[in-house]
Amino acid sequence: MLNKHENQNDYFHSLDDFQKNLFETLNETYSDETFCKLMAVKVANFFASDYHFHHRHAKLSSNPIQLLIDPSNGCQLQCPGCVHTGNKSVAEKFDWPNRSLPFKQYNEFLARYGVFASAAILYNYGEPLLHKRFSDMVRTAKEYLLFTMTSSNFSLKINADELVLSGLDYLLLSIDGASQETYQQYRRQGQFQTVIDNIKSIVEAKKRLKKDKPYLVWSYLTFEHNIDEVDKAIEMAEYLGVNEIQISTPFSVSWDDPSVKVAISPKQGRVVFKPVNINSYTEDERQAISQWASQIDTAYKASWGERLMKLGDKEEPSHTTASSCRWLYHNLTLDGASRIMPCCAAPTMDKKARNLVYAHFEGHNSNIINSASAVLSRQALADPETFTASTANRGATELPYCITCNEQPSPAYGFNQAAYLHAVDSRNSIPAEIYADLEQCALYKI
């Protein structure tokens, strides 16, 4: 098995052997070369990412495990504390252009990173269902065997059948109230009855089309103005047929609107009504990857040792005890304006305060994983001395936000790598020791 204590050259050459052996093991069971190559590449990429994270390397030969994509930067609501807030003095501080991601560019992004990744989180600050081709985006992500998740305010017109048939795995519904009067105090300009009607239509479509997905979660953030409706919301959620409701305490938004005050509910946590395996996969979904056989084969045949060599001949020193941020090794964020950012945070107009646009995606050859800002961010945390020397001639507005960030946002969105692999490998071909090693990875424990 792989040994993360080996030097870089030995580890990545052993990763080539690991990937080849895993492919052969899988193919003995499935006799489907494209599927088995894709699975082998995804697993190998995870271990490559974890190796770089373990040693706190600044340059990566691995690719992101999670793709965080905002289909649309726009939103029809004006919730306090968001980049779309109705408070103009706050909203104008954020650098958040109201654009939708071109579908062609989305496809190019997945063509570059979908083979290696395991999850596509299709939301950040925008309302994803505003994108006219959102269901097509989900369908394409599923063709790369990506777990798909999105979050919506659901206060807009939807096509329930189209959404269900897209294959979307997980749908988080932001509904902070059990009546229009209460709901609108935070979800400003939202229409509570529209939300309820949409839930009914998607639950009905799932039944009629005989689909378990998307897994529906009612997300209820508690404030002083809505805490008395928590019990009513739980009753409504069960009656409507959602899979579960999550009662959560949000971050304070008093810096935006002091009248909206956070409250903690004794019912905080999850109430599950209809447990379903959200990581399930069908044979049709597995067969759909065949159209990408050529690019999957290319990714499989590319040596991990050669990927490492492209970073340079000099081996990076190990800084295993240094601090770091998992986002910089685990994730890649793309917004509706084709901008690349390291995490879920939003950039501001004041680049000195929050310079978070690290690159722009301009096609397959875009150097974004090892862009100057991404490398400097990893370097600043792991090797301050080298970072200081590297940035001696840079102005404050040229420095990436990661070097001063203290927000520590949670990076995983509940996605479980082991459960994902178990679900896709329905015939249990992947050896148990690989799962055991995966669960010991520092990058996995997020």
C-alpha cells in the first residue's frame, strides 16, 4: 500500500502502480474499462491530494476532490448578511458581478477536472435554479460520476420533473419560517407559498417517476423572530414529504441588520423522516460515462510521476507540523463570472481587505491549481520564511486573502468520500484496506 512518509518521487511513482493495480482489480469484477479507469483515477487523485496536504506542499500535482460551482451569481432575494443583501451600503462592498456561468465554459471546466473529482457542489452565493440549464449541468456532472448537491431558496418557478430526472443527489431548501409573515423577515422578497408549492411538486414528481432523489432537506436557521415556529416547521416538513429538516444556529448578521437577531433552539439538530441512501447510483448513470472514454483514458495513462516532474526538479521540503487550510488542497471554486477562488468566501471591492479572486478559468490549459495566489497561500501557512522572500516586492493588494484569513469555513458540505466510493462500487470490488487507508487520511477528516 501507499506510504505517505516516502519522498515525493517514490510516492508518486508508487501511485502509478497503485492506480494500475486498482484498475485491474475493478475490471475483474465489472469488465468495463472506462468505468474502472475513472474510478482508479479518482481514488489515486484523492491519495495524491492527501499526500500534498500531509506535507503542506505549495505546488500540487493533484487535482481538486470537490468542485464548488456557482451556476448563477444572481439571486432574487435580499437576505441580510449575504452579498445580495438589500442594504446597499453593505452590498456595494462585495465584488460580486451578477452573471451566469456559460454552459460551454461549465462543460470545459468539468472536462478538465471532472475525471479527478468526486463531488460537484452546485451553489455558493447565487440562486442556482436561476440558471436556465441547471438540470443539464447536473446531468453532465453525473456523467463524470460526481456526487451532486445544491441549495435553493425555492421561491421561484421550477420544473419538478426536469429537476428529478437530472439525477441531482441532494437538495437543500433554505426556509426560515413556517408562515409568510415570519419567513419574509429574513428571506426578503421570498414567497412562502411558492416554496411550499414547489416542495409538493417535487415530492409528487419523485413518487410518479419512482425516484428516491434528490434527497430533500429543509434548512431552518433560527432567529428571535422565527424560533416560535420551529415546531410548526417540523410538522410541515414531515407532512410535505421532505426527507429531513435541519434546525441550525446561523452566524450573526447584526453587522448588516441589527434587527435580525440570532437565537438558539432547543430543537437544534436533524429530524429525519425518510432516510434514503443519498450516494446510490444506477447502472444507467454508470453507463453514461462512456461518452468521455477518450479523456478518461488520457487521464488514466498520464503518469503521476510525470505530473510531479512538471512542477520542477527540486523536491519540496515537508512541513507536516505546520498549519494549513484544507480548502487549498481539497477544493476549487468557480463562480458565475468564471472567476477562481479557493473556498466559499466572497471577495470584496477592497482588494487589500479580501483579495480572493486567484485566477480566471479560460479553458483547459488555465493554470489555476498552481496559480501564483494559490501557491503563495499554501506557502504562507506552511513556510513563512520562503513566503516572505517570495513576496518582498509585492504590494498589499497583490497578496492573497488566505494569508490573513481567520474565518476557517467548513470545507466539506457533508460529502462523505468513503460512502461515495462504496455506493459507486456497488459490487464491493475495492479492497477493504483501501477504505481503511482513506479513512486515516488527514484530508478525509473534514
